[in-house]
Amino acid sequence: MYSDKVMENFAHPKNAGVLENANAVGLVGNAACGDILKIYLYIEDDIIKDVRFETFGCAAAIASSSMATEMVKGKTIDEALALKNEDIITALEGLPPQKIHCSVLAEEAIAKAVDDYRRRQKEKND
């Protein structure tokens, strides 16, 4: 049912936990399945220097969160925003159709975190 990549990222998630010095946070959830993803970013000079996540959900939600954090670490904000759920699915070597929404949560959480970062920067500069 799940690829080896999904199982690896589920069993041994990368970047799991809280990022204490985060300057951007994105929280999303899916009411239909109950999955919740909170992503923390530390951004410096528009580069994502560090990233962590907390996910309450199934194996696909945890694996998607893990893979997404690996894919945006070290990237610019614009590169992170260009990451689409299809990219996460490809990196995980596929997800079952009923689990595609898990990769969408990861994409949405990154976008919310970047929005949060931009809001905080605007407030700081106003």
C-alpha cells in the first residue's frame, strides 16, 4: 500500500518536533480526516535555515510532513512556495489516492508559515 519512502519517513521522520527559535509558523488541518500539521520555520535573509513539524495524523500525513521539511530546508521562500503537493508525492514515490490530501496539507502549511513570516516582518518594519 505504501512505498518504502513513505514507510521510511513515517518510521523515522526527519525534522520532527518544535523549533524553539522559529520566526514563522503555519498550522493547517483537515476536518474530514482529522489530520493536523504545524510547521515551524526559521528564516534568515529569505532562506529557510531550519524547519520542524508536529503532525497529528496517519502514516501518510507524517511522511508527507517529513518529506516536505526536507525539501524546503536551505531553500529560499520563493522556492519553498513553489513546492507543490505533487512534488511531495513524487519524492515519496507515490501515495494512495485517498491519502493525497496529506501532501496538500504539507503544501498549505508551508504557505501559511511563509505568510506568517511576511506578516511578522511587515509588523517589525512598520
